[in-house]
Amino acid sequence: MIGFLAVYATTGQFFIQPNDLGKGLHGDTIVDDRLWAGDPDMPVWLHRLWPMLWWLASAAAVVALVDYVRLGNRFTAEYHAAHQNPKR
């Protein structure tokens, strides 16, 4: 959300481009939340799966953050290059 607002403040344009990593991260978070809030009588192997999914989601969030920053920087650079030398 912060990156979206930063791009909008810089360019005055909305830029939304979902990617597979972000969608996968959202799916992992849903599964993770279900395991955490799930039935306490779940099998032991499901309880052991939760920490692994939590770390996977954390690592994917860092990778997604870097990807979104790179994408936002590219979009703002293209915007500034296009508007720096307007055609006469």
C-alpha cells in the first residue's frame, strides 16, 4: 500500500500490476491463518506445518517487496523520462 501511494504521489497516476508471487503469498497466508486458528485437535503433522508455512510466507514477502519496489521504480523512471522532454 505504501508503494502504491508513493507511485501515485510521484506520478499522479494509478499503477497496479499484480504478479504471481503476490497472489501465491496471499494464498499461503490464507492456509497459514487456517492452520493457526484451526481446530486444536488437528493431527500433529499439521501443527508442524504451520511454522514452515510462516517462514515461507515471510521469505516470500521480502522477495515480493523487492519485486514491487523494482517495478515501481521502473514505472516512475519511465514516467519521468516521458514527461521530462515533452514533444513540441
